Amino acid sequence: MSEEQFNKLLEVLAQIQTNTLRGAQEMQSVKKMMQDVVFYMKEAEKEVSEKMRRFIMYCHDVHDIVNMHEERGLPVPQHILREMERCDDRYRQLLEEAHTDGGVFEKVRREMAKDPDNRWDHTRQLGKPKENSNEAR
């Protein structure tokens, strides 16, 4: 191998090393951003679960379809009305699940009830603490 070829090889290797380091830095940056996204998603889910949020968005979309028909003076097709009925029942089920012991809304409501400056009474929807319910018997 000539000296010229050797020098070219060294240049190529140096460029590969530079590109590899740059790629590693970019990967670290992407990793940090993904960690931030996951953190904020988990933080948001403490208030409203992703399942609930997505379902509510779907209900809103179906409702918009109903409004679209009504605004045009058209009768809303039965299949759309039946889907609204299904959404109504499913939303009730999801709310009941979220308000049960250990559900996300029950946890939030317990935390909210501790605030003495609340405008609304959040304790009315809370069950008695388990330790108190055993003492009453």
C-alpha cells in the first residue's frame, strides 16, 4: 500500500469516526427527548388516562358528524345515532371504572379533596376510607 493510499485511508477512517461520534450525539439527544415525552405522557395520565382521552376524542368526532348532518338540515342516519348511543354507554362504563377504588379519577378526586380552597365539594363522590368503614361495624 502506498503512502498516498494510506493517507486516504486515514482520512476516511477519521471521517467515519467523526460521523460515528456525531451519530452517537444525535442518538443521545433523541433518547433524552424520548425520555421527556414518556415522562410528560405518564404525568398527564395521572389526571386522565390515554384510553379515556382517546375515547372522548372519538365521541367528539362522532358528535361532530351528527352536527354536520343537522347543520345541513339532513336527518342523522340511524347507524350514526346508534354509534352515539354506544358511545354514551361506553363513556358511562369508563367513568365508573375511573371513579372506583384505585381508578385514576378516584385518586385525583382524593387529592383534590385535600385542598381547603376548592369551590366545589369533591368529597361527596368519595367513599368512606376503608379503615373507617371497618370501625363502624
